[in-house]
Amino acid sequence: MLKLKQFFSSIGVKLFLVFWITTILSIAMTHFLTNQLDQENVILPSNAKDMVKLSRITSRIEQQNFKTPIQAIERSDRFLKQTLFIKDPQTNHIYYHNKRFAKPLAKYLRKNEITHKTSVLFHYARISGPTTLEIQGAEYQLFIASRVKSSDVSETILLMPHWVRIFVPILLSLCFCWIFAKYLTKPVRAMEKAALVIGNGDFKARVENNENRQDELGQLAKSFNLMADKLENNISAHQRLLADVSHELRSPLTRLQITLGLLDKTLPDDEKKNNLLSRCEKEVMQLDDMISNVLTLSRHENTLEPIQMTLCDLSQLMSTIVEDAQLIANEKNINIKLNSEENIALKLNAPLLSSAVNNVISNAIKYSHEHQVIEVTLRQYQDIVEICVTDHGKGVQDHHLSKLFDPFYRVSDARDRDSGGTGLGLAIAKQAIDKHQGSIMATHNPSGGLIVTITLPYSL
């Protein structure tokens, strides 16, 4: 029993059934409509009762001496359960009461010339005649129509225009297939939304209300949620491990710095000792910077809360950033030149943006030669603000440009060891710019070096 239930819950069986049922319904509706359109009426011998009644009505109308056919119709229909039709043979115009069921009958009489007494059977009515009727010296044909027993559905369909009879089944089948398709694809859409949320950094997103399904889509939803659980656990474990390792490394680093300070004071003063101690201090400082950068990058990547934005004078902020960076650049006799438009006010997080621009300028200083110039440009367009940092160093090859902002990516290990780089500065800058809904990219400087362009949306 359980296997049979699982079989009929299978998505393959469901797809088979829906296409099979749809095909059967399409064939049945096509056959039904074809029969209705091909057999709308049947010509029979004249109905005796109808003809007797029609003769009496003809005599009565001629005796009343009506002036117009429509007057005769209006007066006669008051006393009859049937409906009368008066046809003008010269113009084929039909006079009748505009009843809903009578309109197709009038259309039939208008199109067809009936000269001999006969009865025409429709699915919902029977029309008999004609008899010759004279009104004010003009000859007309008189017909009488009687309702016949018919199902309400059949009569309703027959009274519809042809285009409605075709359109309604198509619309019904369209709605049926659409509802079933929505039902089948609902878990897929839920997984798509959950995947987008997870991709944006919220690892708590799950596919809800679809795990109770017994088909393959229900199993897929369960597998997706299991994957999301493991991913969330792995990310959390990674963050805890990173925080624990960073914390554990900080303690011995601090003790090592203290020990180096004591050694510097207690050991004899000679050149070899000073070189070794300087080298140790440099390595310790580099390791400390790396730990700080790793923690900063991890915090930016795993924090979902939006940053606090305040209105800031970006022109003044850039001036302060360049002044601070110039102190570092002076060690290599590098001049940082700022070209900035005045009074550019922007909503931003000043510490976070300062960190990003500082990292970009520091990177330019590291890889620029002595006595060179670094240009920093700030300008505003219609809806964006652009910050460009241009250096004149050696630059990088084309295949390195798209990877410069990846964590721990190094163009040259030897060069980074000489400069003290960790491969995290530009990655941290990218995370900070992403928090501002902006973008950052590196391109070649035609005169040598790199141009790093930061683009921010302009909003007050």
C-alpha cells in the first residue's frame, strides 16, 4: 500500500496523468463541438399540430387587419406560448420578438429560403411553416417556433457564438494546466528564493511547507534544507574557529613583543643583534596586521545588518585621507596629489569608506617606485560619485586584474614578502564598497601602473 501511494505521488506519474487527462479532455471537447457545429438542425416533415395552429393564427391576423408585421407579432405573442416569425420574401427581413433563444432561429430563416411546408428541429427548439400571410396587400411568410426539451448546458452552448464555443474550452484547459503547473513548480520556486537569500549571506533561509510532499520535489526540498543546515553549521564553525585562532594567536604575539623589548634592553648593543631584533619585530608586526585584516574581512563578509549611513562631506573626508596617507608616502618620497570637486555631500559610513580608500592608496604606495606621483581624483556625475587612485608602478598582467580583490591573492609572493603585504587590503576595500552598494575595479594605466576606480551611488 505504501509503495502504491509513493508510486502515485511520483512527479513522473503526475505529469503523465495531467497530460493524459488534458489530451482526453481535448479530444472529447473537439468531438463534442464538432457534433454541435455539424448538426445544429435537422429538417423533418411538417409537424401537423404546428401547421394547424399556424393556419388558425394566419386567419386571425388577417382578420385583425394589422397595419405592419411587427404590430401583428406584438399582438399575437401576448396570447401564445410559441414565438412567431414573419418573413418578407422580397427583402428576407425577419420580424419577431428579440428573445434570446429566437435570435439563432431568425438567423436561420434569413439565410434559408423555405417554400414548402416543413419543420426544422434544433436542439432546443422546433420551427414550422410557412403559411402565406397578407398584411396591407403585401405577402409575407409566417413561421411558428416551439421550445423543445433540452439540457440547460446544451442549450447554453448552442446559443453561444461559434468563437465563444471554441474560446471557452481553450480557456478552461489553460486554467487547469496553469493551476497544475503552479502546484508542481511551487517547491522549485521556494527553493529558488531560499537559494537567493542564502547567496546573499542569510544562511537561516529554508524551504517551508514542502517537506510533507511524498514525491521527488518533497524529497528535493528536504535535501535542500539539509544542505542549508550543514552549510550554516559549517559557516558558524568556520567563524568560531577563525575567532578562536585569532584570539589564541594574539596572546603569544603580545608576549613575544614584550620579550623582544626586554631582549633589546638586556642584550649587548651590537649591529647583528639590532638587525635580528628588527627582523623579529617586523615579522611580529606583519603577523599582527594579518590577524587584524583577517578579522576585519570576516566581519564584513558575515555581517548581514546594514551599516549606519550619515550625510558626510566627501570632499573634506578625501582631503583628510590623503593627508594621512602622505605621511606614509613620505618614506618613499612619493607625492600624493588630490584632484577633488568641492562640496560633494554623500550619505556614507565615514570610517568604513576611509578604511577602503586608505587600503587602495596604501596598496598604490607599496608598489610605486620612489619619487613618483599618485593621483587621487574625486568627481561627481548625475547619479554616481567616482574616486580614482592612479599609480605609475609596474602594474600587473591582464589575467591578474579580476583577481586583485580576492582574499589572500598575491600577484607575486616575493614582491609581497618584500612589501609586507598580506593579500587582504583590496579584499577588505571591496567588502567596504559593497556595503555602500558601490563597485570597485582595477584597470591598466596607459602610462604604466594601475587605476583603481571606486563608484558610489549618489544619495542624500
